[in-house]
Amino acid sequence: MSSVVTEFETELNTRHPEPKEPVKAFPETNTEQTPDGAFRRQRNLFPVRFGEGPDQPKAEPGRYRLLGAVSCGWARRQLIAIRLLGLQDALPFVPLYGRDSQGWRISASQGDVVERWGSDRLNSFYQRTLPGFTGRGTSPTVIDIETGTVVTNSYHTLSIDLETAWKPFHAAGAPDLYPEDLRQEIDLLNQQLFDDVNNGTYKVIFATNPQAARVALGIFEARLADYDFRLDSRRYLFGDRPTDSDIRLFQTLSSYERTYRPRLAAILGDANVKHLQDFANLWGYARDLFQHGFVDDRELYFLDLLPGPSGEYVQGKSFANGLTLPSPEESLAAWQEPSGRESLAGSPLYSGPGSGGSFQLWQFGA
């Protein structure tokens, strides 16, 4: 068990002064709603891209820090990419934890951010970047350690930048997660993955209209059925090579049974919500990725699958708070069952998302 988990246990269990304002468990249900009671996620405030353009920050090892909560799927997506590409030293990760009405806390025991800038609040970096900022700083956020300002909080595009703009710093033999011949297809599939799967669970949990929640669940499960068929003859979403899209799908699948599904079932009824195991190909695919570098001990702790050094699990600190779950030991054993998918290859050609629905791919913009 890594030392960061030991320190996380301490930080998560440390009592802090009560915030001046009452903490709402799910503030999104009050601030990110459409008129008909459906959930519409707020936009990212700093959609900046790394690159070589005149207004773009250049990839520079050691210059930036990735701040994120390991329990947050948007941040874990970046951690998976960083690990697969070997960028851990080039873009150091500093954990966030304990979000309350004053925003996320920054771990003081991991990295130099708090000591250098004298604040353990993520929002202080947003305020330094945008004076008068009163919103919600989000996970993940990349900051410039030299200026103490936010560079980007666009989890939509950050992994793509790690796969492209940061390519000169990839480890030898790192996979090409955004191959040029598949980029347009990956972009199309990623849009659907975000709308209906990654954000799909939140559209149920944060809906204030029961009908909106039921519709969101129907779309979510329809997408899983589609991907289940797609993966019947393909090891990965695009055949024989993992891509950025696989990271995004795994992000949700790995959290589903012990985080999202219990809350979906509490909202809509247990009999009305499918299990990941109901999709045999998808479940085998998720186990295959799980067993081949898509998680580490730190992430397993926050997925409630490994205990901390004290023997305690993180259970109850997420959407499943107060709900009955299978034992972590049984869940971990299930994830470790062989997937039997190593011999699959398959074609990247498919009739669904990532194809534009025809032989001619859609073009967006000029």
C-alpha cells in the first residue's frame, strides 16, 4: 500500500472547523438544472489547451501540477493516461480531498503547492487567476506552480493534450492512445461517452424531475448494451489497440457497482437498474483493463476495493453513503477473475458511435 493512501486516511479522518455555511450534499441539484428538472453540468471555466500556438501554454515538465480528487472520475481519467504514458514525473499529481461549502482542500502532504502558495484551498488559485471568482473550483485543475494560477480545468480535452502536446515526454514504448487515423472517430465516440455514460449517471442522481431521471437511465443502459455488442468481437472499443475512449468508458465502469449503481437503485428501485455484470462482454472488458494498468493501489482505495493501512475502507464517503453494499473483498475478487479476452482483436469499423452513422464522418467547424 503506497504512502499516499496512509496520508489520505489521515486527511479524510481529520476534523476541520465547521464551515460558516451549511454543506449541501449535492449542490449540483440547486445550481445546474434545466427548466424541466434535468441536470446540465456547468461549463469548464478555463478550457485552455496545451500546444505550440501563440496563446497556448507549452508542455514543460515540472512547470505544472495536476490537482484532482482520486475519487473523481474526471481526475482519475487523467491519472490513467499519465500512468499509461509514463508522465508521472513530468506532470506531478497533487490530491484534493474533503470538498465542503468553501471548495476542495489541497493535500499538504503531497507536493509543494500548499507550502509554496500558503493556501490549502483550490478556490484560492481560481481567485488568483480570476479576481472576484465566487464559483466552484473543479477537479481536475492544472495550475502553473510558478505563477500560482490556473492553466486549465478542461477534463474534456486534458487527456488528449497529454497524448499529443506532451508526447515528447512519453516513456519509451508508451501506447498511442490518440492515433491520427482514428482521431475523428475517437472524438465522436468521446462526445457520446460523456453525454450518455460518464455524465449519464449524474443525470439520474442530480435530476429534480423523476421523469428526467428515468429517461437518463434508459439512455445510459442503452449505450451500455450498444458497447456490449461492440465488444463482443473487439478487445477494445476500436479493435486491437486501447485508445483514449477506453479510458473514458473504464472511468465509469470501474466506479459503477460500488458508487453510482447503489444511488441509482435508491432513486429508481433496485429491480429497475441493471448491474454491470448483466453485460457480459462489457464486464469482461472492464476486468481486462482493470488487470492491465488501468488502476493502481491509490485508485483501488478510492474505489472502495482496498483498505487503508488501518484496515478501514473508504466506503460511505461517496454517492453510496448510507447504502448497503456487497463486501469489498467479494467485489475485488470478482474484478480479479480472468477476462479471457486477450485473444480478441476485431475491426475498428462499427455501425454506431465513432462512425458518424455512415461511411462519411461528420466534420465540425472549418
